[in-house]
Amino acid sequence: MKPNKTRRPRRFRLSRGWQTVRNLLLCLLLILLSWGLAGYPLFFPRLEFRRLERENLLPRSEIVLEIKKGTYTYRAPGSLIYNKRWSESSSQFVGLGDGYAVNCWLHPDSLNQSKDAWIHCWPFDEQEGEFKLVPLISPFTDWRNGDAWASHSLFPCNGIVVPALPEGTAWAELAILAEDGTEYREIGSLEGEGVWLFAFRSDTSGGIGGRPYTLTARDRDGAVLAVQEGIVPLSQ
Amino acid sequence: MELHENAKQWLETATKGIRFGPDRREVEAELREHIEDKTADMARIFRLEGEEAETEALKRMGDPAEIGRELARLHKPWLGYLWNASLTLLGIMILVCAFCFFYIWLYQESNGPSAPGPARMDAYAAMAPVRLEPEQVELGGYTFRIMAGYTDHEQITFVVLRVSSPRFWEPVDLAGLLERLEVVLDDGTRVSIPRAFLASTGSDGISPLHTWGADVVWGSSRQPNPEADEVDIKGRWWARGLFYQDINVVLRWIPIAPGERITLEIDYPMGKVRLSAVLEEAEI
């Protein structure tokens, strides 16, 4: 009689297909876990902006200005110090809603700190005049204290956006009278359709929140299209 | 049992069409066992010996080229590659998660814990029930609800506001909520959170807005103690689950009369959240 060849008894074992399914499900769980540990970051700054809108129960706005990560849109004349890290890791958005502008600053920092992002709503009915000012949030501009002026010497400038100037504007200037009596003038740069950005130096200890300003818009021939005086809005 | 050269040749021909290595080795081992069994049978039945028995066994096994084609058709390589890839991905994800946990542990070690002690949570559990109206408000996919409250009618009053949402990856923005929050009392007194508090940094170096919850402490014209308008964030505590955040809204030195209603108002651009509670007598 043939000797009974002993084979090792096989315990219950999944087939390779089911093992693959199991591995992929485990991967999915771990991906979700690591996504949560990292604070649920999204792939694109624009998606983060939209998420911040939803988290602040803001209706979806129309994005009129996007300062992309890695681009250095703020350019203050005479600025010698350039904070590379800030410019490489931050994104800014300005969105227009019904009667308000929304400004968002995203600074995806380290793991579990993805909430290092700020969004602020600027209602237009609190500003006089036809043209509205939207001070930009920056890491060194503490808008929460009601001031739109940077106090950090490492950061070269602050941004103020005017979402709409008259059609045909080729040159725009914003002059702000600071608390110490100094008048700061900056020429704006056209960033989008009718969207102008004014980058101010931050080498003053005084603030500009609530300070008077004069906004001048001229056409290509130098003719004045609009002049508006008002007060730089404070955050609410 | 060591196979002879022609058996090895047979095996190679039969399995060379299987492109996925682990499959090929497994099938080869299986076929080898069959050859060994059959060789033993040939030796036992026909009293053949050694290579002769093996040759007879191979003849009965069939044409190796034909078997090879059939095996190659059955064993598709992509399933094997996918299996390999899933194992690699699983390994990578385990490493990534381990790194995340290590990083967070390191961060907490260097920054100190931002969570409250268990004593505060016990106090939370011991809070008196409150009368609520309405029970909850839904806005923008979030549900707002007052969960608990406490008052000693003199020094301290607080209510716990819970904001929940099934979108766990989009918890309500605490900074935005605190900015818009106002506490309204029966006599029309409105108390909001000072900007200085929102911008402040706690003694542990962490901004209250960067933690998972915050005490909101402020006074008003009703406060009898002139020194009481200091912002105290030491008593901060938090509670956060996957689908909710609890925010402890604390009023200090604002006397609340028995039966007085406290209303939380959050004025969002999308709409206004309004929640009321009447705090009962309670002791912690």
C-alpha cells in the first residue's frame, strides 16, 4: 500500500484576490486615518478656500483674485527683506459675494496644524463711497485687532485690494495718512479684471485701520477717472 | 525526492508561461508533488524503478507544452502584480501612519498638552440640566445646540454649545464662530467676545483658537467687579468628537437672575443662529 504522504493541513486562507481586496481596504482605512491626523488637508488651495467658506457659513463667492502659492505678488518698492518661506507656502484669495468681500489666507503649515488659515468677511455697507477696499490678511497683519497694518519688520508689505475701479483705469494710487502724520502712497498693480492690488510697506509703528485714505484712478492719458476719499475699514 | 533531468525539463516547459514568479513557484511545487505521487504509483503498480518509473509518470501527466499554455491562460499576471502592489502600499501606509503618530506625539511633547484635565470633564458631566428653546438650529449643514449650562448667579455662568455636522472633515470654524457670537440677556445686555481675546495667546503659548475649543470669557457693563474684565483662558477646555465640537461660552462676573434666559446669537452671512437656555439652580 502506498504510504500515506502527510501534507500539512492548510488553515483557512484567503485567495490572492481577496487578500488584495483586504489589503486595499486596509490601505483606504489608513489613508483616511493619516488624512485625519493631518487635519484633512485638501489638494488645492482653491478647495481649501471653498471649505473655509462652508465652515464659516458663507455663501459661495466669486473669486476675483488668487495669489498662488510660490508667487510673490506683494512687491513693495524698496523692500529689501524677502520672506521666502511665507511666499512659498501661502495662498490668498479675494472673493466677492453679495454685498461683501471675503479674504482668505492659507498657510498650510505642519501636520495637525492645517487650520492655520484665516478667512475674513468685509461687508461693503460699512464703507462709504463707490469703490470698496479689501485689506488682505497676512501672517503679520493682525486684522483681529482691527488693524490692517503689518507690524512685523520681516514682512515687507501689506496688501489692500480694490475689487473694482472704473473701466479704462490704467493707473491707480492709494494714499493713506498714518497716525504719525506720514502719508504713504502706493501705485496699484492690475491683478485681474478691474481688480487692483496696493502693496504697502510696513516700516511704521502706526496703524492704518480706521485711517483716512484717498484713492485716485486715471486713464491712459492721465485724465482723472475717479477720486474717492474714505476710511480704511476695520475688521468687525 | 530529487527529480531526474527529464522531469525538471517537463516542469520547466509546463510552468514557463506563468509570468508571475510566486504563482510559477507555487504551481511548480504542486506539479512536482503530482509527479512524485505518480512515480510512486508507477513503481508500486508496474514494479518499475527510478528514472523508468518517472518517465512513465511523465507520459501519463500529459503534454507539458499543452499544460503550460492552459496554466498561462489561467494565471493572469496582473492579479499577482496587484497583490504585490497592495502589499507594498499597505506597508507604506503603515509607515506613514506611524510617522504621523510619532510627529504628533513629538509636537505634543514639545508644546504641552492642549487638552483639559479629567476633573473638568467630570464637572461637565455633573452640570445641571437646562431648559432649552428651541432645542437645535440647523444652518449650512451644521446643527447648533446648547448641551449644558451652569450658573452660580454671581461669578460664573457658562453654557456649552455643540456644533455638529456629518461632514467630519469640515468642522465649523471656531474663529469665525467666536467672532460672530453674542450672548444676549433678558434685559437686552449684549456681550460679545473682545478682539483682544481672539488674538491672544495663552500662558501655554497656544492661541485659544488653535486648540480644539475655547472658553470665551468676558464681562459687560453688568459686572460688579472692575477687575473682572481680564480674560481668563486658563480654564479652557475642549471636547471634540469626529462629528461635533463643544464650545464652552463662559461669562464671568455677570449676575444672572434665577429663571433668566441666556440667548446665544451667531450672525452668519447665511443666516442667524439663535439658541436660548434658562439655567436652573445647580451646584458643582
